[in-house]
Amino acid sequence: MNDFFEKWRGSSERNRKLFERERLILSVTERICELLEDSNVTKAELATKLETSKAHVSQLLNGSRNMTLGTLSDVLFAIEAKVEIRIFSRKDEWKYSYSPPEALVALTKTLHQDLYTAPANDSGWKNIGSLKTRVAKVA
Amino acid sequence: MEYRRGRKLTVYFVEDDPEESWNEAISHIPKNKWESQRARMDALIQQLANEGRLRNPDRINTESKLPNQKKYYAIKSNKIRAYGWYRDEVGSDFFISHFAFKNKDKLDSKDDRRVVRNWEAWIGDGNE
């Protein structure tokens, strides 16, 4: 059974617009919080790097203060991250809502690391034969 | 029971008419903010369902303990709270007890009693 928020959201274009705005703010700021947590950087340390106050950082991260794209870039740069934008038509949303199985995600990460660290030959090419075998096994 | 299914977990609304406590909670804030508040809570619930947890402590905090000594939480959107608990550990299905308006951070004893009452009813349905 759909919940009453979903029913409200589906009842008008305006409601969907409001939801999408909040969804974007949450996705971005929660991802930044995750990166801060993973890299053990506190809000105070981030504030120092950005030459601003901790209160300002808190407001940016809880969504009470709007973040410009320039500020977003500065925040990400400060924590050694960067952003890639993917904008698509709402009618194509189904194509992007698929979550790959965790095993596939884990394999992709490992392959990426292995490819990065694999030694190259004299011509600069990397031998990816063993990687191909491993992909075939999972597939 | 109404629910929201996400990529990581499902959020359930424990009370028969969850909108009732929501309407009571937002009646305490200016009418021109009702829609944006609703959109924000809607997005918070979706984020929790998709990611399995909320990261920013400004958006969720440990509120108190259930009779089984497990924690329960408050999802925060300005002055509105959604009280609830995870089925097991953080990241498992989440159960929203009810919504409430909070003018201060301290937990109100009537909200604590309502969470415990809803949790006991949930347990009574064979959920633990």
C-alpha cells in the first residue's frame, strides 16, 4: 500500500516538483556527510578548509542554507572529491533506477583497482587477460 | 500497514492512520510551510529507504530506548519528528511510530509512551 506522502506527491505536478527539490538537496548533502564520515573529517575541519564557520557548514549540510554549484565544488574539492552530473528526462527515469547486484558492484571496484595497479608493458599497454577471465566467471 | 519500499529497506508506518499524527504535527507550523514540510519528510523517508540510513545527525538522532533496550530514533525535519525503530540493526527495515511537533530537542514523555505503546502492539503482532 502506498503511503500517504506518496499519494500526496502523486496528486499534483507542484507536489512532485517540491519533492524533487528536497530529494536533490538530501541526496547531495547526505553523500557529502558520508564522505566526511569515511574520511574522518569533522564539520569543524571542513569549515577551516573552506575558511568559514562551523555553523555555516552545518547550515549547508542540513539544507537550511542553499548551496550554490560553486560552493558544492569547493566543499567537494576540500574533501578530495568531485562531482559528476547525470541529468535525464523524467520519462527515462526507469533506465537509471536499476541497482546492480552487490557482487557486480564489488567486482567492478576490484577490477578498477587491479587495472589501475597492473603493470604496463613497454608500449604502455596493460594485460587484462586475467581480468576478462574473472568477469566471465561472475557473468 | 502503509509502507515505503526503497533500494535498501522498507519503511513501515505502524499506526492505522499515520496521516492523523502528521496533520496534528504540522498544525503547529505556519500554513504556508505545510507543503514544503511534507515534501521534506517525504524525501527523508525515501532517502532512508534507499540508502538504509541517514548520515547527517541534524536529520536523525537516537532518542531513547525501547523496553527491549534497543534504541529508537527521531527523524528530524525542522520542528517535526518521525519517531521509529529498526527491525534489528541500523539498516534493517524501519518502523515509524508516529509524527510529532517538537519545539525543543528534549523528548516529550507522551511521545515516549506512544512509541512504546506502538512498539508493544508491533511486538504483539509477532514481530520479534
